[in-house]
Amino acid sequence: MSVQSAVTQSIRKYGSSVTINNGGELRSGKAFIEPLRYRNKIYIGGELHSLGVLRRDKYLFIGTPESRLDENVTVIESGGSKYIVKRRETYFVGDSPVYVWAILAEYGERAEDDYDDGAN
């Protein structure tokens, strides 16, 4: 069994059900989605706010290699939550794609705190 087929089989067996909406094209599948821990946030744009840390939770997505994800376009639904893809990459072993990983943010209307008035 190849690395790709072993990883894909594991994702399909143990992953959560997801719906991937890529510009109106819907696709169902399985993937892992989990919150990124605090130590990882310094690498993905955690922001310091004048009253403390501005909360911008991020999530890690790991899906099968055929998952088509576009940054700032693709919306993923799972377990009653919606996420938008902020960054994505495909992990390869040799020339074979093994899985797709992405950084997700919660999807929805921007909150008032999301707008920066430019004052410091």
C-alpha cells in the first residue's frame, strides 16, 4: 500500500463529514478539522489589540489530495460550523500528492471589531 492510499484511507475512515463549497461547486467528503493551539497562532497572523489580543481563531484542515481548495473563496461546512480557507498547500511524497492541508478561519459576516479605523 502506498503512502498516498494509506493516508487517504485513514482520512476517509476517521475524518469528519465535510461539505466543500468552491464558488458554488459543492463536494462532500471527509477531513480532519481541529483548532490551532496558541503556540501556532504566532505564525498565522495573531494580532495584538490595544485592549489585549484580538481573538481570531484559526483551524487546521487535513483532507484528501483531490480536495480542491482556493484561498479566500472556498467555504467548508462541518458539524454545524462554517470556515473559509485562508491558506492551503498540498503535501507531496516524491511526485505523489498525499494530502491537502489548509488554515481555516470562521466564516461569516465581519464583526464591528474586524474593521480597523487606523488609529493606534
